[in-house]
Amino acid sequence: MKKALIVWGGWDGHEPEQVAGIFEEILKEHEFEVEVSNTLDAFADAARLKELDLIVPVWTMGEIKEEYVKNVSEAVQSGTGLAGCHGGMCDAFRTNVDWQFMTGGQWVAHPGNDGVEYTVEIRHSSSPLVHGMSHFKVVSEQYYLHVDPAVDVLASTRFPLADGPHRLNNPVDMPVVWTKRWGVGRVYYNALGHQANIVEMPQVKELMRRGLLWAAEGKTAPEAMEAAQSQGTYTGMSDSQL
């Protein structure tokens, strides 16, 4: 039985407890043993995090101890999956660049705020995570993010739509769903999910289901097991720990 940890909290506007409940339900349907915590102290035991198959942060804004980020980072480097959505993962700790490097991006704006109608365009590729899925519309916040160029983009949306100082720039396709690797661990992110009703949309829920399961398979993936033999501990965080 695979083991997952869901940690929820931070800004209440994103309905973290309800969103965590949706993720818990998905994982239990796939026979995961799931622990749900509403404190960042759940990240305190580094050895225990490495025993998990999946970590799911649902925590918008706030502050986190550097030790906790290091513990999560080392667990993911060793093969534990990391998956989440919206501000619960990529607007979790705005001052912590280590978290942003690991997750692949950081929210910076949502022009037009909530209620913007936009299209999520699926980028069909060799990834099974979007196989058989079609473009769809959503009425929600349209996330503008600063994104790691190393990510594998699975879905995107076109800017600009709403007014703002960004409008005079050329149109850009902003990533909505992506994957990346952190050490031998799998990282999955979906920018949708402003509140629980958006996460419950069939297309969004299916994307999240696939992403959660994919990230949790990282430890047993053949390429990860092979790479783990030579994988060392990342030491590039020293400047941000001052």
C-alpha cells in the first residue's frame, strides 16, 4: 500500500481543508494509506518523509522553516513524489526560493481576478497524463506564473485576456499544468483549483488524479531506481539559508 501525506493550511480563501479532502478521497480510492495534517510540523521528520510515496501540499502563502523545506526537498530527491495545485503548491511560501526551485514556478498575478473565462489548451505529447483529454473552458482565476524553463508543459492558457500593464506585450502561452524532476522524484503541478468547486470540475479532477498517481510512482520507475545509485544530496541551498 502506497503512503501519502497531505498537508493543508495557509490562506483560507483557497478552501485548503476542502481541497485536501478531495485529494484524500482520490488517493483512498486508489488504495493509498493517507495521512492528513493541518500543521507544517508534519515536515519535521526527514526520515519519515523519505518513506512516503507522495507529498501533497495544500498551503497558500505563509512562512516555513528552512529545515522543513530541506526535509521535503531531500525526500523528493530520493524518489518521494510531490504534487499539488493552484496557490496550495506554487504560491505556498513566497519568500522561499528553494521551494520555488523544487516546485517549478511561483504565482505572481491573476489579471482580472476571479471570474475570468479562459481556455485551458491541452498539449498532446507522449505523456499519458493528458492522453484522450481535450481543451476546456474554465471561469476562475487565470494564473500568471514565473516558470522554470525545465518543466514539461502539459497544458497552457493564452495571455492577455484581462486589462493590465501586461497587455502591450506580445501574446504568451502560460503553462497551466506541468511536470518536472527533482532528483529522482517526480513533481506535478496544476495551476487550476482556486476553490474546491474548481478542483471538482471533471477535467480538473481527472488531471489531478492522473498527476497524483504519476508522482507517487517515482520511487519504482526504472530510470529513477537506476539514477538513485549515483544521486547525491543537493547542496545549492546555502545562499538562501542565510
